[in-house]
Amino acid sequence: MKGIIMKHAVRLSILAAAFAAAATPHAAPIQGVGQIEKDWEMQCDNTGTCRIAGYSESGSDKPASVLFTRAAGENTPIEGEVYLMSEKELPNAELLIDGKAHGQVVLDKNSGYGKLSGSQTQALLTAVKRGQSVTFRHQNETWMLSNEGANVTLLHADTFQQREGTPGAFIHIGNEQKTVLAAQPKPVITVPSVLPAKPVIIKYGSKGYKNLLAQLLAARNAASPKELQSDSYGCADDEKEDMALYPIDKDNALLSVFCGRGAYQGMDDYFLTDGKGKTVKKHIGLLGNMGEGYQNGLLNAGLKGRGLGDCVSTETYAWNGTEFVLAEEKDTGLCRGFPGGAWDFYRTTSEIHREK
């Protein structure tokens, strides 16, 4: 899974740049960022919205998680949610802070999701910042929330949204009257009409295969930072798998190259080529094959964080008539026992329109 490591290395290398871009009021576009600290994590997306979640300690037999969501802009409200795992129907739970009751939280009895009231949200935020005990209780069941890492992730959200020192900050609340990060609308990507997604199979060892193989490494290196460039391609020829070419229009096609399989998923490498699949134009990405793959101008990919499937990351690339652009990038949070993951954390989001 070298590709997964490479991808996260690239993301870490752009983290500082993303904070710098967000710190400029007129910078465009906003670049989403993420931060994990112990039992908490923060992700902010390209509209400026930040989502911060805390969890029970790793390995807890009573998984619990809370999510705070806040859009960019002045005086935006903080929305609080909770997710409690139970084998029984769970219609409600009582919020306790240092043993003191702070009201009932109404839950969807089948899923365990519920919304916190405004007062519960503020009380819970104050508690985790102070290191107080936070528990949820229903009859004889109790869920405990960890506050380890809360202050760090909340501070990162403040930094991204430029709230430090202002009355609306999570951490370092002050009286500064300064411009905070303004919310931006979702970018619009228009997908033109494309050819039917019927792949042309390029057989392993064929002349066409060898011609493309010679171009793949150069294309990948051209799209990678210098420290991640390689002397060998290490995908198609090692796997001895056929390649698949999906026609997009008369001048462009999408090349899919199998790139290894782990215990519960695999990777595919994607490239943009000319319409006949003879010349590689650009490397798109090394992507997990848990998604739907290519369909009707959209390339959907996904990866499990581990075999349990309690944490998943997905990406969607959209064809805009010239290239595949990242339309959506999200994951479902830390691997803490929630089937499919606890929340949707976006780094990139957009509106996809079909050309009429």
C-alpha cells in the first residue's frame, strides 16, 4: 500500500501552505486541511466549514463520538451531534458532565445518532476544553467521551477560520475585532457528454501495453513532488495484469492500471491518454478500488482504513472537458468501531452539473 503512504505524505506537505492560504482573506480557492490528535480530529473543507470530532478511547466496548460543525464567517453557530453505539434500541441518552446532568439527548433509536441542543453543545465544548468527565447514560449503559486531543484540534480549527483572539474562538477567546475567514460557495464542475464507459482491454505483454508502460513512470513523476519520485513504475508489469482504456471523447481516454492488492482491497493507477490510448498525457492518481470506478464522466474511488470497515476514505474526480478534477474528498473519521465510520469529514466538496 505504498500509494496510500505517498498520498498522505503529499497531504502533510501541503498542510502548512493550506493554513497560509486560509489566512489571507481574499485567497481563493480555500484548500481543505485535517488534523488528528489522540482521540480527536479536525477536518476543514474548501468552503471553509470545519468539523471537529471526539471519540471514546481506542478499544472501548461502548463507542461514542461527538461532532461539532461550524461554517466559516462571523457569528456562525456551532452545531453539535452525538453518535452512541448500542446493541439495543436507543431512543435517548442523558448527558453528564462531571456527574452533573445536562438534559436528555433524543436519539434515532435504530442508529444512535442525535442532535445536541445549543446549551448542551456549549456545555460539552467547555467540558472537553477543561478536561472534565463527559459521559452519556441510558438505563444501565454508559458511554464515556475522551477529551485527549480536544484543545489541539479546536485550536487548529480556530487557526484555519482565523478566529484566534476573537470572541467567537474555541480556544484563546479574546476581544479582537478582525476579519475572519469568509465562507466560499461550493465550486461548480460541469461534466460534458461522454462516450459510453465500455473499456478496451489492453492485453498484458502486447505492443500497446509495452508502449504505454514506457510512459507511465514519467507521467507519475511529473505529477509528484521531487521527494516522492521514483526510478521504477512498480505497478503494471509487476502484477502482469491487463490494462483497461475507457474512451471519454474522440481526443481523450482514461487508462486504468491495476497496482496491487492487500488483504481486503486493491489499488488502481489512473492516467489520461489520447483518444486511442497511445500517448499518456497526465497522471490522475493512485486510488483505492473500493469505489464504483469510472462511470459517465465520474471516477469514484475508496479505501478502507482497516478490514473492519469502520473507517473509509473516498474520492471523486469529475471530467470537465479538459481534465479530471477533484470534485469530492472525504473520510469517515477515526477507526473506532462504528460500522462504515462515524461521520462524513469533507476536505473537498463541489456541485456537479451535467451539460445540457
